[in-house]
Amino acid sequence: MTCDEADVLLHALIDGELDAARARDVEAHVAGCQRCATELRQFREMRHAMTGASLRFVAPAALRSRIEAAIPVPAARASQPSRRFLLQGFAFGTALSAAAAAGVVLFVVRSGEDERLLGDAVSAHLRSLQAEQHLADVRSADQQVVRPWFSGKVAVAPPVIDLAAQGFTLVGGRLDTIDGKPVAAIVYRRGVHVINLFVGASANAGHTAALGEAVQGFNTQRWSDQGFRFIAISDMGADELRDFHIQFETGLRAGA
Amino acid sequence: MMLAGRHRLGRARSAMAGDVHDPERARRFREAALPHLDEVYTLARYLLRNAADADDAVQECYLRALKHFDTFRGGAIRPWLFAILRNTCKGVYAQRGFADQELAEDAVPLWSEPQETPEAGMLRRREEQSIREMVSALPGQFRETIVLREINGLSYSEIAEIAGVPIGTVMSRLARARSMLRTAWLAIEERAQ
């Protein structure tokens, strides 16, 4: 590989857009080329700084109102995502699963309780994205600030883990409601993707393996550990969200 | 995906596509498109570099999107919204934000002699404002590519589809955009020392 080729391809490497063979080619070139190694390092640092900085804008409230006003609202219903609609979605999903099962495909039965939890998680996630100020009640990338904020607000203060080194920036936390109970919502961000991690008390103190599932176009991961029940939801890819779960669990076990 | 399934049913029911007053359709649109308003607005701010123009373009974009919601085939809605926004910006403001797009792709050297900066220099976090300014100063097509990638987080193939260019062009634009950013970045570093 020439340096000219590497000039372009190392960006694809940074962006995770190369297949494994091509990535190895670029890495092999960089390993033997001081110039391209410097390039790669500088671009990675620059990218890191850009990802960490808030480069996004928030739409002005007046603009939001004008757009909302232009979309007809059904007279009988509130403008919020309706629970009924979401539940219809689940009914549909279950019907599909049943069809899959009939075809002797291994699948996981979603219990009625899980449906309720996931439905609430989708609603809460959508609500949190409707406006920047809905996202977090306490805003800090410092776990020592976010965790104590929850004390007295929920039955057990949730574990808040710093995953900045793993690429998930802590945004903050807020109180939310899942299944009629107050739960802690811990908010992380990776790039443009927001992750809501809902943490509630679990009757089961042990560890259950994570279940990953796409619901209403969002990816979810749910698991229990150390007396907590976790539901993570995001519009990021399923693999990325699984990675988030793994990193969080690793951090939790390390007592971070 | 469920939305797509329901959507197709809806389309079959109303052969007169584009009925913006259909409440069921409006509700689906609201749930799918409104959560991305800040992102669409962000892209508009970088494309047009002017708050008032961005405001107008985003409003126009959402009206068009609602009108043409039947052409949305399900899947990721953000690239679809961004493509509409991009057309809105090009059509309405052809003389403004996109006027500098004619810049030849090879007008800017891809690579300049690497300058060894102290680790702490490059690593020091730039203030958000100066990063925004550096991004805003990029020529149109490079600015668009870097914003879609770094701020909106789209994949190369999604960017290629929105911009209507091959993936190879996305890659070379991104490489040049980052090279230009780095040059601006290092210049600021130098001044700061």
C-alpha cells in the first residue's frame, strides 16, 4: 500500500468502514510508516476532541412550535406517543414471533411483563429525545455527581459507571417512570446516539444474561445483576449497544 | 419493521398519497420525524451558516417531509430527512450557503508535512466555539460531508446516498475535510503557544 492510498483509507479505518482484511492492510502500512502513523494519531485525536465537544445545535422553541402546529393533531388524542399505539406494535411483534416459532426458529418468548417494560422504555426514550431539556435533570459527566443526585429519589441509588474511556460519554441522569414505578434513567451518548439506561430494583439478586431485541426501531438490551434490573435503549446499532452492555457490566463488576 | 408494515397498509388505503390531513398518517409522521428535529436543525445550521435561514429551511423541510411521507419506505428516517433538507437548502438558497461548492476537489492539498506537536497540544480540548467555527469555515461539500459523518453520525453509504455521489467520493471528501480541519487546528495550536 502506498502513502497516497493510506491517506484516504486511514479515515475509513478511523470510521470503522473497512472490512477486516483491508483494515489489516492499512494497519500494516501504518506500522511501517512514520509519516502515516503520525497522520493517524493526529486524526484520531482530532476526532476524539470533536466527538467530546458539543457541536450540535438545539432547534429554537418557536421553530418547534411552528412545525408542531403544521402537523394535524387527532382531536381525541394527546400529541404524545400513545401507549395504545405502542402496545399495538408489541401485539404485532408477538404475532410475528409466533409465526417464527411455528417455523421452528429458536426465539425468546417475551412475557407480558417484558412487553410492558419495553413499551414504557420506548415511550420514556422518545420523551427524553423530544427536547434537549427533557434528556437529563442532572447534567454531568462525573459519576460522583450523578449517582448522589439519585439518593432519596429512588429506593436504591443506581450504579453510575464512567465509560468515557470506552467511548460512551456520561450525559447525566433523570427520574423516569417504568411500569408505574419511579426508576433512575442514566443517560450516555456516543456520537449522536443517546443511550437511556433505566435502572430499577430487581427481585432477583443474581445475574441474568442480556437479551437484545429491536423494538419500534430502537435497539434494546435488558439484563439483571446485583439486585438491579437494567434496560438499555438507543438508536445505535445492535452490536454497539451490546458493546455498551458489556462495558457497563465489566465496569459494574470491577466496582468502578 | 412495524412502522414500515403499517405504513404500506396506510398507503394502500389512501391512493391519494400526500394527504397531510390524515390524522393517522400525521401521527406516524410526528412520532418518526419530530424526535430528530434538533439533528435536522444542526445540519441546516452548518449547511447554511445562518440561524434565520436554517430556521426557514428546517420548517420547509418538515412540511415537505410531511407531504411526501408516503415515499418514506421505513428503515432509518434520518437519512431521508437529511436528503429532503439538503434539497430544500439547495433549492431555496442556491445563491448562499452552497455558492462555494464549485471549489475543485483537488484545490486543497490532501497532505501537508506532519508537524510534531506536543502531545498535550493536540489533545487539549478545543473550545466548542472554535471547533464549530473551523467546521463552518470549510467549503460546502467538505463541510456537508464532515457534518454528516462526525456530528450526525451517518455511515459512508448513507452519506453517499444523500449527496448522490459514489462512496469513493465520500471517502476523498472526508479525507480532505479532515486535512483542512487539521491545518486550521494546528494553526490555532501554534497561536496558543
